[in-house]
Amino acid sequence: MNLLDDSIIPERAHGVKEEAREFAREHIEPNAHEYYQSGEYPWEILEAGQEAGLVAQDIPEEWGGRGLDLAQMLALTEEFYRADAGIALTLQLASFGCEMTYEYGSDEQCEEYVRPVAEGEQISGLAVSEPETGSDLAGMQTTAEKDGDEWVINGEKYWIGNGVEADWLTVYARTGDDDDNRYGNHSMFIVPTDAEGYEAEHIPEKIAMRASKQAHITFDDCRIPEENMIGYEGAGFMMLAEFFNHGRVIVSGHGLGLAAAAIEEAWEFTHEREEFGRTINQFQAVQHGLADMLTEFESARTLAWRACEKVENGNNAGYWAAMTKTKATETAVEVSEQGMQFHGGRSILEERRISRVYRDARIPVIYEGANEVQRNLIYRQA
């Protein structure tokens, strides 16, 4: 079955989707189980993705990328995450944070930092979350203080993709302390990972998305030049809010890819496994379960592509982004859990794809803003 068909997506995204599908079949699917078991960073697959022009290609053409738009990136994302979420996350995090620089930064910053990422010579990352603060962007405590012609950064960041592997990060830090303007107290900075005072270590073994690496970062009087601020002082929250609207549409693609993988596995298994002298898909209860899985998936996918159009057009973007992120990621959890149930005892075998999908599906409901926070956004902006 082809759940991720082209009929619902804009024609301009068809070519990229086909490229992503072929790449996933050749490079991601065959290696997914191996990298899940080893927990190693998939450098070879990342390099293949860079050579294929499928990594960091939302970066505009003027800075070395293909300038893929939101619809094209969503189409690509569906295919990558259907093949394996851990490897897919590594491929997408390779340019994480670049958006802030090419949208709000200077030409000099784009030339020095963004172009090497687009050309596959470097990888980046985005450092926002902290050990005690996840979804409260206005509550982040890592500070950046001006000292002459430098900024001095102190604090910690947690769950940071590529914190160890990246060449540079976009770092969200507190530069003000105005209680009357809590959304204007933070700024964005480019921080090379070889800067003195920057220390990062991998977070210990995870149960899911093991091919993607996250880090705990410590800034101890980490000094960077004043020109490494992106945009202007106090604009960090605004930048992130816009960035997350696009990001949450992409995360809905994470959920759709995982949900499609779970349904594929459940469909194949129920049509092959026999109980009481017949394949279990012949039982009405199983048929109803599969029907529910398909219905929820199609509902989530329709919403995702509607939200993609709304966000691209700037039409109540925060509302649609929060809604599609919530629906798609929770659909992935629901259908993967049902898939586990259909697999019975075999579902807990590590070698089974459904067990990997089930574990991976638990992660996107948390990142890019936990779904409880998304519901707050949906209500407030309705």
C-alpha cells in the first residue's frame, strides 16, 4: 500500500518527494536496524544525503542550497521518517538553526556559516532547551552579557541535536531582565563549537531515535565576537516563534512518516499471521482496528497539508502549526500502539520494525513544544 501518495501534495513537491523516496529505500531503510542497535551517528548516510542534495536544502540558492519551500520539505520529511526516524532526524538536524541566520542574519554571517552547511562542509545545530526548562521560551536562563566587543555566555543547554558533532550552533540566550516585557529578553547568537568555554557531551543512551545524537552543553564564560549576534538584541523570542511555526509543520511530517510505517507493518502482519485456522485480518475486530488506523492517518495527513498551505501564506500560522503537530504526532503514537497489539508477543522483539516505530513515535509528541503546550496555542489563537 502507498499511504504517502502524491495526490494530496502540490505538484512542485513531487520531484523532491520522489528523490527522497529513492534515497530512503537505498540508504535509510537497509541500515535502520543496524544504527538503532549500535546507537552510532550515521556519518556515511549523512554524507550520502549531502551529495544527493537532500540535506540542508531549504537554504536559499544564494547561499548554496536549493531553496526548497515548506511543502517540498514536508514531502521529503514524510519519506525519510517512514524509512527510519532516527536517521531521518540526523539528516534534518544537520542544518538546524540555519534558518535564523539566513532569515535574520547578515550577508557576512550567511557567507561564513550558512554556505558551508549548504555545501556539505559543515553541520549546525540549535540550542534552546535547558535542563530545567523545555517549552517555556521566555523562561530560559542561559545568559549572554556584553563585555567590550564580545558577548560572554554562561549557562547550560540540554537535548541539543549535534551539540557534540556540529561546527557551530545557533544559541538562544537571555540578554535582558525586563519583567514587563518577558518576550523581549532573549537574543540569538552564532557560537562555534570550538570556542573556549564551550563543553558538550552526549546524553546517555536513549530508547528511541538512537541514530540521532543529543547533547548536554555547558557554557563557562564562553566568548564570541559581538558580530555573532543574529539580528538585533531582544529579538530572539520573535525569531523562534516564526521558526517553530514552520518547524511544527515539518514535525507533523515526522508523525506521518512514523504512522505510515506502523500501518504498513500492521497490514502486512495481519494478512500473513494465522490464528484459529485463518489469517487474523479476517476477524472483524482486526478489520475495524485497521480501518481506524487508516482513518486517523488520512485525517492527520489532510490536516498537515492544509496547515502547510496556511503557514506558507501566513494565515494564522501559529494556530495551524500547533494543530497539525499535535494531530500527526499523536496519530503516530496511536497507530503504532495498535500495530504492537496486532503483532502480539512478537511486537516486543527488538528485530521487529514495529517495535522501533513504537518507541520512536513517543518522541515527536514532546519535542518542538510538548503537545500540552500546543493545545494552549490552539485555544488561544482559535
